[in-house]
Amino acid sequence: MVEWNFLAVLSDIDLLLLGLGNTLVVTALALAFGIPLGLFLALSRLSTIRPLSVGSAFIIEFFRTTPPLVQLFWFFFALPILIDVRMTPFIAAIVTFSIQSSAFFAEVFRGGILSIDKGQWEGAKAIGMTYGQSLRRIVLPQAVKRMIPAFMERSIELLKTTTLVSTVAYADLMFQANDLAQKTFRPLEVYTVVAVIYFLLIFTFSQISIAVEHRLARSGESTVR
Amino acid sequence: MTEIVRIENLHKSFGPLEVLKGIDLTVDSGETVVLLGSSGSGKSTLLRCVNFMETPSEGQVSLHGELVGSENNGGMQYRERELCKLRTRIGMVFQHFNLFPHMTVLGNVMEGQVTVLGRSKPEAEDKARQQLERVGLADKAEEYPARLSGGQKQRVAIARALAMDPDVMLFDEVTSALDPELVGEVLKTMRQLAEEGMTMLVVTHELGFAYHVANRVLFLHEGTILEQGEPQKVLKDPETTRMREFLEGHSLFKLPD
């Protein structure tokens, strides 16, 4: 019979909380860089300037189709050979997940922008708005509302994917768990607690996301007319 | 009469399809000109070339005697900034209203004034309320467009265009998407504008409006102006067979006198 003993884990829970903090930092920074970069990639891809749209389409597809672990190893181990940079696990993590998530966010932005009726662009154009003004004042405010569920979904995916940073020795929740499991010889309890932490975190996020979605659906904004 | 819009030798092609085949037209200040024609005749395209929602393939457009764009070895060249500025002086109302659903009625009418013309918010709000009063919707200022009827939406769209103080207003089949009982209120608003001296270029299927309000009626067919003149003449005693057929098509089911 397996004996459960959480005491060893709970007495070192501050180690795990430190890891949780680092996980949240990586996720937050990847979002902070990834969302604007995603908007930029989406606008480039929608651009009529051909090199711009082809270039960004390539970047988006490349980062959507390669495994995030390969990307992370590439930035951490390969990039310093190519150019003279000192890569830390933290920087490699931020760079990888910013670009990786921006590729997904770009597609969310693009879908949102394309879902707006072309009459909205025309209405804006007819009162003398430039492309930038139409986008900022008319199209994006409506598109972003529709994109919120997809954004939440992607952010949750991102939070889960950040566990990969433990492989380059960044002290996220997963890394701390590995550490603690080896130290205490209690992998059963350690990984159970870690799973519960991730569950609580992501479950809360997704409940919020569902609530937001419901509220948006109720406000019933009809965007076409 | 001062000339507001002048169109010379206007051509427009979409790929291999030539929709406009050389249109000449001037609209004078205070005039209401109605464009008639069956679908595909090019009347909407002509209207959309006036404010460069479509770029003409050939020919020239002038507003107040100023040529739009610059000549460049035989063709015309247009800069986006110049066109944006031009569009602030030309109001346009669409078949499907194209109101901004995320803004209130007041917000819709203020938007262009604030974002494009750079008016202050209080000034834009005053102006917006005046224009809503003018189209009879002062009491709807705080509503969102989704809560309005089609006729009310279209009158808001008219107010939005008027708030920019345009030199000329373009109406592109503005009653075609409305329930029949809502058409009247929009036409009434347009008639009132015409009587106040607004210069208007109107694409419509409402022959009654053309007959009673227009100073001049143009009949387009396959990209050329086939017939034009005073509505009483053109609509009652057309010269071409094509125009006669068009009018008969519209009055097939008239009530007996």
C-alpha cells in the first residue's frame, strides 16, 4: 500500500510558490510582448504590400508548426553560436514564448479583423478616416470584443507550455517541483501538488473566461448593421 | 450657379469589365441630381467614384473647380492623404447604413468631427445634437444603433454625414434595404435637405422622389448616360426605348386611378 505524506512537500511549499511566481512572470511577459507583436504580424499579413505579407505569413506559419521545445532549445543553445549574445534561461524563455505566442495571437487578430463587415471600413472611410484611424477607432474595438474568448484560450495554452522552460533550468513551477522531488524522494506528493496548483490556476482562468464570454454574448452586440 | 462637382470622361473597369464608359457630369450648388438605371448600369459605381471609394480608371473629378489628384504622364495620381481630406467634404450615405455599432448615436455623429476634423468634444457634441434634431432624432442621441429601426438608422447615417459640413451629399440606394413603411421618413428627410439647398447626388429606385425632388434626372445604361433632363420631361416622355422599358418595369403594378 502506498503511503501518502504531504508533510515534506508542505514544509517546502515556499520553493513551489517561488516557482509559481516565476511561471506567472514568464507567462505575463510573453503575453505583454506577444500580443502587440501578434497585432503587428496580423496587420503585416493583411497588408497589400507583398513582401510584408509574405514575410509575416512565413514567420507565423513557422512558429505555429515547429514544436515549442525545439524553438526554446534553438534560442538557448543555437542562437548564441550564431550571434554574440549571452543567453540566460530567462531571456531564452521570454524570447521564445513571446514570438511563439505572437504567431498564434496574429491569427486571432487576423480572424477578428476579417470578421468585421467591410461596411464598417467604408463608413469610416467615407467620413475621411485614414486606414490607421479606421482600424483604431472603428474596426479593432469591435474585433477585440469578438477575440476575447480566443485570447483567453491561447493564454491558457501559453501558461501550460511554459513548463518547457524547466528543461533549460529556469526555476519555474515545474523546475522547482523536479528539484523538490529529488530532494525529498516524494515525487508522488510533489507532482500531485503541482498538478493541483496548475489545475486551480487554469480552472480559475477558464471560469473567468467563460463568464466574460457569457457577458459578451448577453450584451448581444450585433456588429453588422 | 457655382459648380460643385465636375466629372470628365470618367471610366471605371473592374478587371476586364468596363462599368463606366466615359461619363461627363457637373452638379451645381443646391442642385439635386438623381441617377436612375437598372442594376449593373454603373450608377452606384459612378457615385462611388465621386468620393473615391472607387478609384476611376480614367478621367477626372473636380470639387469646387479643384482637380482631385495630379496629372502624371497621361494618367492621374492620387495620394491617400488628399483623398481622405476630400472625403471630409463629401458626405456619403449607404444602403446598409454602416453605423458604428459600438458607439451611441451621438458617438456616431461626433466621431468624424473629433477624430478627423479635430473639433473639440463639446463643439462636436453641439453640432451632433443639431444634426440629430435636423433629422428628427434628437431624443435618440444616447441609444445604440442596434435599438433603432432601419429608417432611424438611416437618418442617423445622414446626420453623421451632415455633421462634417459637406459641400455635397451622395446617397447610394439609401432606401433599398428598408421595410416599405420606413422608406417615407428617409425620403422626407432627404427632401427637406434638398429644400434647404443641399447639393445632392442620389442613386435611387424611388421614381416618385426623382419626380418631385430632383432638378435633373440622369438615366444610365451600360456605363453611359443615355438620357438626362428635367424629371417632368425624362420620366413622362422619355426619348429612348430603353428608358421607356425601364419606366414600364417600375410601374407594372400601379394602382388604378
